[in-house]
Amino acid sequence: MATIALAALAVIALLAVLTGRGGGGGGSSSPSSKFSPATYSDGPSSSGEKSGGEKSGGAGRASSSAPASGDGDAADVVPVAQLPAQARATLKLIDAGGPFPYSRDGIVFANREGRLPKHPRGWYHEYTVETPGESDRGARRLIQGKDGTIYYTGDHYESFRRVQR
């Protein structure tokens, strides 16, 4: 239990530095960017974090392989191995066709924010990535396109990383 608490504190400290709240001045993306900043992170949930900062930042950080373009045809990329363990578990469920733990897993993702490449409604489907310590679905999701492309969001659709398999 102490190991988990120390790991959580380390993740919180790293996130604080990367987001500029710890004096480190993290990177920022331009307002026109449709994808996440060049560093991988699970930002705070739009509904707010619970006390204790249970969010996990994953097993590491990945650099952007290509900047996002204005038409949404490129995204920051994260290798599967650098996704949080819970995201890797959700990927396995997607590959197996379920069963999924949440009734909303597999529903159509409408891409209302326009942060993913534009496709007809029904192209994308979303799946919950468990967030330890959350009492609800949390902010993390995997979004799968009909072509098999998978995107990860750790901040409830504010930013996305294309998952490299």
C-alpha cells in the first residue's frame, strides 16, 4: 500500500511539473491544435479530481512523432506499452469483443469537439478505461474508429493520443 501511495505522489509531482503548477513550466500547444500537447499526460477530469489525486500517468512519457495538423489527419502517438495498465486491459477487452464492465462501453462517440479526424456519425465508439480510486467511469477512454485506429484520452476528450500497436 505504501508503494502505491509513493507512486501516486511521484505521478502527481511529475504532472505538476509538466502542467506548470510545480514551477517547471510544461509545454503548451497552440490554441488551434486539435490534439494533445507533445507530452503524454492524464490531465484532471473535467468534473474535478477527488482528493488524494488518484489519477495515474501511465508507465512513461512519449514524445510526439508528428505535430497535429489543422485538418486533424495526424495525432500525437503513444505506444501501447506506455499506456496506463488499465488502458491496456481495456484494449484486450476490445480485441476480444468484450464482455465490457460498463453498460456505456461500445456506444457511438460523436466527436462533437472535432478533435479527432472527421468521419460520419457512427465511425467512432468509446470504451471506459478504469481510473483507480474513482467511484464512476472517470475521465479516461479509448476511442476506436471503424478502421481499427484507437485513440486514448486521459482528460475526458480534451486531448487525444493515437495508440501505436
